[in-house]
Amino acid sequence: MVKEKACKLCKLIYEGDICPNCGRKEISDAFKGKVEIIDTEKSQLARHLKINKKGWYAIRI
């Protein structure tokens, strides 16, 4: 089983070494909670977390 990681900058949850969203290597495997953003334009949570692409995101890193 591959360990999920979260980007410290954009909070995207992914598997791999480099964040596919922002291209950074600043990662953390210690995050609390996750949320799936489907429609970024209608989601108030996406606006609050400053997310502009759909995917799984960490709530707290």
C-alpha cells in the first residue's frame, strides 16, 4: 500500500515525489482530514481553502 502525501503549499493529496498540482517537493505525510472538491466554482469550502482544481485535499497539515 502506497502512503498518501499532502503538499504543504496547495494541500493536494497524492502519491509520488512531486506535487502534480504545483510541482513542489514540500510534502507531509502527517495531515488531518481530507475533502474531495468536485466543483470548485460552486464550492464554498474550495473558496475558503483557496482551491481552484478538483481533487482530494488535506484539511490540516
